[in-house]
Amino acid sequence: MPLTREMVLATLKTINDPVSGKDIHAAGVIRALNVENGSVRFVMEINPSQAKLYEPIRQEAEELVRALEGCDTVSVVLTAHEDKKPPDLKPNKRPEPKGPERIPGVAHVIAVASGKGGVGKSTVSANLACALAAQGKKVGLLDADVYGPSQPRMLGVSGRPSSPDGKIILPLRNHGVTMMSLGLMTNEDQAVVWRGPMLMGALQQMLLQVQWGALDVLIVDLPPGTGDVQLSLAQKTHLSGAVIVSTPQDVALLDARKGIDMFRQLNTPLLGMIENMSTHICSNCGHEEHIFGHGGVANEAKKLGIPLLAEIPLSLDVRIGADGGVPIVVGKPDSVQAKAFHQIAEQLIEKVRL
């Protein structure tokens, strides 16, 4: 059985924290946990004056994790901190208007958008990023859905990003994708109650103050609709193009048209449309049923002169993978859904010359 992040966390929760009396996970000592292909890496963030106290704890954690079935290598590092908080993404004043800027080291930026919520845009973003990474591209994923950040859960990333100087933010990484999300800066059940200027300031900082490194492409998972975040991204960043996600029913397509019109007004290239939840095939009898209708996105794309990139079938495995932090492209690469995401990735590679 392959080693999972949940297995590692369950083991770490058996170790008591010598200061708080809680387990070391509940005490917030464990940071940047990464489990990939039998390799486990994480840091234990402690007060520098307590290094001797925590060294035996570090050794115990390393030994217990190494003993887990499927674990090949373990790297556990003690990191001293001085109670430095992550950089505050709330700007003190309204950002001054600037023209489009290129993100240092990032060759292309592709926005994934939808007219309405609930069409699977974030799931598409996560799987598309993993598909591009599987095809050898250096990929970043920015979760710009500030009111409902879901990429930390979908990519199986936890812990707070560090900032060595209080300005530059170091993103986290899993499944070959470098990821940044406001969800990493807040508690999972904490609401983000911000007005437009705060959103624009936070977006600009996550774009330009995150140390993305050298990327072939940065996928930006946008919130639904046509609001401040979409406008700020298109005005402040050189976009290589946008991908529109919709389900087949008329209600979703009505809002998708508004998203398409917005990008056209902003002179952003439209790379194509994706019909998500296109059809359902019964796992027992093989019967195919078009629960939300069929062909709506294909007809809309043809009418608007936009390519149809793929029709992705509805599947329980997609939901399970997203909730478990292992997108279906990674967890079941031979599935119909994973092949559809790889098909989309191949088309984008050709369209923007990745």
C-alpha cells in the first residue's frame, strides 16, 4: 500500500510535544509536510532556545515515520523561529494603479475561470497543473479564490509559507506543483472578510512577492464571476490566455458567456472552454446518462468561435481524489478523466508554446 500523508500525520500525532503537552501536530510544530513517492519531508518549527529539548523528539519522529510501510526516505529538520508572523496580505493603503507586470521567472500565466460557482473550476485547475507537471513542465498554481481557497486541500498541502525577510514569501510544493494560496495563511474554517482594495492588494502580493522560481506556466485558479480579482489579474499581469470551465446546463452557460465577454473586453486571449461533469457512466451497468444535459458547452464554443478543449465525465473518483489531496491525474493516471486532463494540457502546451 502506498504511503499517504494521512498515514504520516497519524503517526506524528502519537508523539507528545514537551512544551504544550499536546501532540506535535496539534501544537503546530509540524510544518511543510510533503509525502511523495515514498519520500517524506517536513520541518519542526520551534523556539531557538528549545533546540536541545526538541532534538530527541525530532529523532523519534524520524524513526517512527521511517518504520511506516512504503516509506523509503525521511527528512526531518528543526527550524528555529522567533515568532515571526507570515507577511500580512492586508494592504495599509489602496494600491497605486500600475500597468501589466511580468512575474519574475514565470514564462506564461493562464487563468482558469468560470461564470458561476460549483462547476468544478478548482478541481480542473489542480488536475490541469498536475497534468502539465507530469508532462515535464515547471508548473505553479496560484489559488486566487480568496473567499473559498480550496487548493491546499486538493493538492494535499499544509503548513504556513515562510518568509525569511518578512517580504518574500516561500511557496509550498506537492505533486510536482509549486502552490500558493491565501488558505495557507488562515485557518481552514476562518472566513476572509475583505473589501475590494484588500483583495487587489493580496492578489498583487501573491503574484509578485511569492518566490515562484523559474516556471514554464503559472495556473491561476480564479473565483467565480467577473469581479475585482479577475479585473485586477487581467490589468496587472501579462496573461497568455484564459480557460473557461462550465457544466452543460443553460444556467451555467449563461454565466460562462459573461466571463467570456469580460476577457474579451480586457483583450485576454481565450484558449478554450471545458465541459465539466459532461456525462455519468454507471460503474455497475455501464449505462451512460447526461445528468446536466449534453453538448451545451460544445455548441456555445462553436457559436463563439472558441475551441472546446475537452468534455470531462462526472466521476466519484475525481471528488475522492480532490478531498484526499491526490488529484485524479496523480492518483488514477489511466482513468478517462485523467486522460482528458492530459489532452487539455497537450493543447495548452501547443497553443501558448510552453
